[in-house]
Amino acid sequence: MIEPIRSLSVDVVPQAIINLPVEAVIGRLTDVRRGSDDLDYFEGASFKLNNKIEIAVRHYDGHDKGTTTIYIDRREKSVEQITRLIRMILDELHVPVKALQWERQNDPDL
């Protein structure tokens, strides 16, 4: 189960890029919010997966238009577990796997 949260309490890192705009990815679940961090301005939302893992779904101003990045709690280190989490997130967001442009298993040393 995925549920919106107001803000993250953990550091997150990019784990997947989807070839869909952020509104199409999260628009059914919550409002798209505008924010900023040390990197740039972004639009997106934060979520908790299965009541324990915090994630962010964002599009930063400097990224390719029409893409969305999934950020997962940086404490998740196992590429196999990250791949499973990405599939769970895609399923919860009703995003087809074919929309994946990139995911951590494609470049595990990044």
C-alpha cells in the first residue's frame, strides 16, 4: 500500500526514471506540489510504502521534460530489494513497467 505523506524524514536517492510526466504518475493519489532542495526546484510528492519505506516521486526543473524520477530511502542498499521496491511502487501507482526508462539494476555501481 502506498500513501501520501507531507514530507520526508529520510534522505532519498534516485532509483528509477519513468517516461511519464509527474502528473500522470501521481495525479490520482495526491496533489502535485512544487518545492525545492539543494539540487533545484521540483514538482512531485512524497509517499510511504507499506507503512515503512519513504519515497519521493519528483520531476526536477533541470531533468528531461515528460519524465519522473522515483527516489527511495538511501538506507536501501540491495539492488535486488530496490528492484522489488520499484516494481511495487509502479504497481501501486498503476504505471506499466514498459514506462521505465532506467532503474538501478541497469547501473548498480552508480
